[in-house]
Amino acid sequence: MKKSTEKYDVICSLGYNCEVSFRIEDFWGNLCSTPFTWSFATDRDKFVKAIQSFEDIFTGDVSIQEDNMFMCEKYGLKFHPRYAIFPHHGAYTEEQAEEALSELKSRVAHLKELFLNLSKSGKRVLFFLKVDDKGDADNARYISAVDDALKLHFSSDSYTLAVVMIKGHVGAQVKELESRNIKAYEVKKFASQRFTDIGGDVSGWLRMFKAACGGNGNSFHFYCSLYKRRIKRYIASGKNFLKKLKR
């Protein structure tokens, strides 16, 4: 694994969705993969339990959601199956659902192993956690709980938890948590669920990454990566529009 910064060996996303991972990829060109990298966390309390007992992710009941993602019911984590299987229009066939679930279980098992290996590696890890505002007290409780969950697997001097919130929502109780392990940062807005790959306050993420890591990263690569995805999305949108016209 590449050394990403002078200060940290590994940059890692804790979600709650894939906007964090896209921005990390934009800036550093790579990121550490774990069960939380590309998943979507639907419940804060369940998410904390998922970090605490990550070995159990995807071992219980699994359901197919309206957005065609698969949900680990025990921890409220949703996953996209492999792109080639994912039905962008309509539902899964029975065969597609079986193939998607088999692929996901295999992939998540591998990601859990990577997270375990990372916890034992002794590498200095920077975790990014995106936090929706639910009031200062609840935000602080949640951030503290995530930090406690990480401490079950990582030594307190081996990681930093970088909390990302909307500007103006870092309240007094969250600020009180800031320490060697916890740092709070702000962006103007988060991307919508449909545009996590290209939306949100991307320049704000860039400034935050530079502040968190002393500027060690590639701003040019960041914007090139972002605009390549935007072009691909526009092309895909045009193709979908033409398909609808032919129907």
C-alpha cells in the first residue's frame, strides 16, 4: 500500500456514504478498502455496532432495497453489487439476485479481512467520517461512540478520526471532543445521494484534505478525476435519454 502522506500511511473512509471515498480517490488517487469504504450507513447506532463487531457484517439477514442495493439488516449497511450485475432499470431476476448476493458476500468477506489486517499493521491511519447534523449533543455522542469503537481495534496513537460536517454545524460539544484522535472539519454542503461521485462542495473537501494532511496530495489530479467522472455521467445520461426515446 502506498504511503499517502508524510503524516499518515493510510487514508480510509468510514462513510456514511461513498462521497467520502470518491473525494479521497480524487485527491490521493487511491484509498484503503474496508467494509465501510463504499457502503451506505442508514442508522448511526447500528453503524457503531458494525465497527465494534465488523466480523459479523453480512452474516445475518440480507434484503434487497428499492434502490436495488443489498442491505445487511443487522447493521443497516447497504452495498452495491458489481456494476455489471446491477439493474439500473427494473428489478433483479432471480438469477441476478443470487449472483449479486454471492459476489457481495465474497467481496465483503475480503474487505473484513483487510480491515482486520489494517488494525494489526501498526500503520498510521487517517479515517474520514461524514456526519449529518442531528443536533450538537447527538452529533457529539455519535462521534465519541465511533471513536470508542475504533479503539477496540486500533491503538489510540495509531489513527486520527477526521469528522466532516456541514459548515456551521460543528457545535460546542463536538468541539470539546477535538483531541489528538478527533479533528472536526467543515464543508459548505454534501452531495445529494444521486451525485455522490461529482456533487457537493468539492473545493471544500480539497481544502479540508490539505488542512488535515499538510497539503500533501495532488490538486490537479483531484479536478481531473472529478471532471472525467462528470463527462462520463453526462455521456451516460445522454445514452439513457436516447433509450427512453426509442421505447
